[in-house]
Amino acid sequence: MNIRSKVNYRTIAKSLLAGFANNVLNTLYVNIVVFMTPPITAAALLALKIDFADKYDRYTKRTISKGDMLASRAALIAALDILSSYVTTVADGNPIVILEGGFEPTKGNANNANPPAQPIGVTLERGSSRELIADCTPADGVIFNGAILVADEELPVDIIISDGGQIVVDENGPVTPTAAASGIKFILDLNKARKKSFKNLQVGTTYFVYFWASNTAGVSILSGVASKKVVE
């Protein structure tokens, strides 16, 4: 069975449904490069979410009937059903893309009979102060995208993995990712999300980023390189 978007929002507690819809709003509609043509606009989903949250609150206070609340819930779930099918179609079996759409992937067989191809479309852009944002083109059959920023030697044995899923090594060895990285050698990002954020970088330094992709069949070769100088 191919991996699909779960429809677990149909059975979650009514008190959690608006929060689930809000997560979809904050993920699917942000990833406009991946999800270019959602069949329901963000404004329409927001209106349905607000309506249900209001009616559920009023129902708990016994100022409207249960039927009114359930009708609002049904409208919101119908919209989520449409978006769930859309995300499943766009993802084409890729669980990471499903997560990027705000839904949870089912268990199943991803399109990963072969190792992924070399990542393409690698970009490195400036974010906020002392931050660079890296990304690459979505690809079929990819379960995990890793990225390494400035790679020039092997990982030391005493590496530190942060809660944010990154390893930072400077000229003196491993450091915490939130430390001032004046002599950074490389940052290895272990997060599953394709888009990577590298923070606390040194102003005036040019950084180089490479991506790789993996699935249950193996690991791709490293991508081509993208570079950017941190100016502020």
C-alpha cells in the first residue's frame, strides 16, 4: 500500500480539531513551491476553522445546539478531506512531503526501490541576521534529506547533537549550535525536513552547502554546491 495522508483528524477530540486545521494552515500554505495549487484557499480554511472554534466554544457553554456545532465540524472536516487528497497526490508516496502539508503519513511502501538520485536545485539564501536558509528540489522516493554546511574534514568522535538536530564543529572541535561560531568548520544537519536553517554564522564568511538524499534502499551521491556570504 502506498503512503497516504492520514485522516485521523476525523476522529480526534473536537477540542483538538481547530488546532489540527491551524497546523495545516501554518504548513501547507507556507510551502508554496511544493503545494502550488491547493483546491481550497487559506482564507476559506481559516474561515471554517474560526467558525468551528467559535461554535464549539459556544456549544460547551450551552448557547447553541449540538447540531449547529456538528454541522460546522462537518464542513471543516470536508475541507480537510479535500486537502488531504491533494497532499497525497502531490506527495506521490513521499512521507516528508505529506508532513510538509500538515498531515501525518500512513505506513506503507514508499517509492524507494532504488536509492534516490543526486539532489538538484540546491539553493542557499540569506535569512534573518547571521542565518542562511538552504533548500533543494523535492524528489520522488526520498524519505530523508540531509545537508552539510562547510565540510572539510571528518566528524570528530565527541560530536554534540542539539535538540534541533544539528552538529556544529568549529576550529576547536564540537560546540553547541547556539554558541558563537567564529571559527566554524562545518554544520551537519540531521533534521528530516528538506529546508534547512543555519544560524549564528560568522559575518564576512562565505559558506558552502551540499545536500544528500536517502531512503530504505540507500543514499544518493552529494549534490552540487551552492554558496552565500553572510553580510550581517
